[in-house]
Amino acid sequence: MATVSILVRFFFFGLILIGVIVLSAPVNVDLTNNNLPIFSPGFLVGTDRLGRDNFALFCYGSLSTIVLVVPARILTIFVSFILSAFSLFFPKRSEWILSGVVSVSLAIPSLLSALVVMSLLPNHPFAIFIAILVSDWALSYETLTAKIREIKQSPYLSASLCMGAKPYQLILLHYLPALRDMFGFLFFSGLPAVVMTTALFSYLGIQTSLGDTGPGLGEQISFSKDYFDQSPVSVLLPIVAILTLVYSLGSNQKKNET
């Protein structure tokens, strides 16, 4: 099973790399070649109704998703850790400030929180990163805070305190090394959800592509779904890309856990 997972990831990411290197970004309209079937000359998997290469859409849509979700997830974990560290060194203030905010954030559906951010910051260049952060930080914060409380009871940390260790020394020498595996778990376990959130944003018409890489995977589905009978590959290929990304990143999570 592990071998199958590795082969799937190798094949998938290899396809993306080859496609990005060989093909141009699918940003141009060519109505003379619209809705071409698979194995058409010059278009291995056909074109959509605007004449854009389906394989290029697949590769660039997948690449833009990866480029977006990885730093977005890192940002979420980083902010959650900073807030967890604040709650560690200022417990009374954090109890008053953060406890209510965390409870509300966990109660509100993450997608709704993200959509509110996108509506408030429609043209902000980092709106999508902020939306993902707002929708996902509370759970990561709760997980890190619980682990930090466990570390706080460590006899090694108590010994360091008795020897006069400074707060930054405690973080560098005790908390960060002990949280390394937790960071890895939070990163990989959260990536599939971020992929799905990004795809849904794109489907709803929210810009998720970074640079001139063409439409996102969700936007490709939304754009071609009404013309499924004419070009089914234009709908099925981005769905396959989303599911394969979720599977590949989920496989990384299982590997990290073992």
C-alpha cells in the first residue's frame, strides 16, 4: 500500500512538473480549437470551450494550488504557535482575550469565516491567506496549547526554571524541540482541508491562482460543468487533480504519523 501511494505521488507530481515545463500557462482563448476531444493533434486530453489545453489547465491549476496551500498552512501553524506562546507566558491575559475568541472561532463553520474575510478584503493581495488563517487557526491553537501545557509539567523544564532560564531559552531549548513532531502532524493533517477550501473558493469565483497561471481547479469545474456533454474531460480532470492532491497529502500525513 505504501508503494502504491509513493507511485501515485511520483506520477502525479511528475506530470505536473513536465506539463509546467513543456506547456505555456492556459491564459489565452482559441475558439477555433474549443471542445476538442482527447488525442486531438497537439492536445493530448483535448481542450475546454475556450480552446485552452486541458492538460495545461490540470498542471497549472494543481501547481497554483500547491504553491498556495503550503505557505498558507505554515502561516496558520506559525500564528497559532505565537498565540500559544503568549498564553503560556501571559496566562491571565490570554484567558481573558483568547478563550472567548477561540470558542467563537470553533463554533462558526470555517468556510463561513473564510468567506466573511474574502468579502471584507475583496482586492487584498493576501486575502486568501488571511481567509485560510482565520478559518483554521483555532483548532491548531487548541492542539498546540494542550501540548504546551503537557511540556510545562516536564521535570527538565522545572530544572531549567530553577537554574534561571529565560523565557526565550525555554522556547528554544524545551518547547520547540518537543513540539517538532506536533508541527509536522498539524502541517500534513491540515493540508487536505486547505486544498478543499481553496478548490471551493475557486469554484465560487474567488481568485486563488498566484500570478498568470490560469484558472484554479475549482474555477475550471464551475466554468465547464454546464458543457459536460461536449467536453467531459474539462470537468473530470480538475476533479481528479483535487482528489489526487488530497490523497497525496493525506498519504504524507500517515507517513509522518508512523
